[in-house]
Amino acid sequence: MGLFRRGPKRDGQDAPRDSEFPYFSADEGARFRSLVREAFAEQGLEVSVYADVVSDSSGRQFGLANLAAVLHNDDRGPRAWPDQVRRHVGMVLRTMDAPSALDTLSTEQIRSQLYPRVLGSEGFDPESFAYARTPAPGLHEIIALDLPESVMMLTDDALAPLGDLPYLREQALYNLRGLPIEGHETVKGDDGMRFEVILGDSFYTASRVLTLESVVRETTGEQLTEDGALVALPFRHQLAFHVIRDAGIVPALNAMASFAASGYVDTPGAISPYVYWWREGRLTQLSDREEDGDGLRIVIGEEFQELLERLLGGERG
């Protein structure tokens, strides 16, 4: 997975757009849904196809948004869509038709495959995940069961038989720290701007913000300072950070705000378009959209202002 997405050969922006997924042209959207219908038919299942979901005769529904975003971001372009759609539909049906892993795995096996996931608010159901922690407004930390072909987000009812929640969360964090870092890149600018990005195919890459101390040690060989770090988690496969040490915080904050906003758009597993101040495991939002919805703005509180003044030698940032 690359840090910046290349533009595959696609219909131009002047072509009529798909009503549900505007990153597709109308023709691309029609082809996408046709491929989905064909893939289900190849599996022996006739479905009704709607703008953002398909439904079978028994009433089961399969959302299309995540698959559409995956295809949109595939560097190979539409030529790769048929195979991608077939694989995705096959995986979905195998997962739905198979016995629940909660019934077939032992408690110890389940605990060894637990991981924390940080999710955005879109599509999050607070009634099913009352136990979820809120690292920052709009962010939710839940516990997931990692399976060979899928990730099962565990509801309150699913977690109850597995043990006490604090113990399960510690086990999930322990498992997360044990995952390898798949990729690490450094983003630099002429003005001294610098921040680090870890990236990979793991569904838990962005969630490693919950174990940031170990991530920083493993990728840079350094320690976090008492001032913490700037972090951004635009979607599940990327986590960006800048350890706060000096006045380099200012160009890093501005660059990471743009990085987060652009990485969040039209991506599978989108989490947040904002930059946060990480300090002792707490996240404080620093960037936001302009009130008119266009552009970005930096919004800082009194504590962060004091930090800036100290790092900048008393000058106001």
C-alpha cells in the first residue's frame, strides 16, 4: 500500500457522476453494480442491487460502500475490478455462511486473536457497543476478533462471556503491540517540516495510536517526550505522527492537517480527517473544517497555546 495514491486510468471529472459514490462516473458506478450482481450470481445467489446495498431473497443485506472505496483506490484501475469484486463477494458469503467463530473457537483462542480498533462515527452503533471507549469526540475504541478472512467487531453481548472488560482490553493491546510494522515512511518539506507515517494492509494500523509509545520506539528508536506528539489517523491503514520536541511542531501541524483531510476522503475504513494532540494517551483535536465546509482551520485550546509559546520562545503561533 503506497503512502500517496496514484491516479489510475478512469473517466474524467467532466463525466456525469454516480449519485451515491461521486468518485465514480455514472458509467463506472453502473459497471461496478453490474459486477457485484454477476459475482453474487456466480455464487448461486440472486440479489437486488440498489445504490449503496444489495439484498437477497431472505432479506440479508450487503453494503457496497467499502468495496466501492477499495476499487476507487486500486492503482490498477477498472481492469482489476472483476477479480476484486469476486474475491470480496466470495469472502463475504463464506463469512456469513460459516459457523460463528465465537461458537467454534475456545475462549483462549479468541483472547489470543483480540485487537482494539479505533473507528470513526460513521456507521458506528453506540447501542451495540456501550462498552466502547471514546479517545476523542467522534472516535470510538472497540474490541475486534481477527479471523483469517474477516474482522468481527465484538458487541456487548459477544464480549460478556469472554471475561472482564479491563482484562480483555489489556489482552487486545498486548496483541496489538506484537504486530509487525508493515511499512514506515518519513514525509519531509523544505521548511523543516517532518512527520512519520506507518502504513500497511492490517486493519489495525491506525489503531496503533493506542500503543504510540511502542510505535515511536520501533520506527524511530526514540522516546516520546512529556509534550507528546501530533497524530493523524485518516483511515484504517495509516497512522501519522510527529514527536513534539521544538518549533518544528508548527510546519508539521499544518502539513499533517492537509495529509489527514486528503487521506480521509473516499477511502475504505475512513476514521478521521483531523489532527490530534496525543499526550499521555489522551487525544485533543487540533484541526477542523472551516465553518462554510471548505478548507481547514487549526483550533487550539489554552494548554496547546501555552505549549506553542514555550516551544517558540514566547512568540505567539
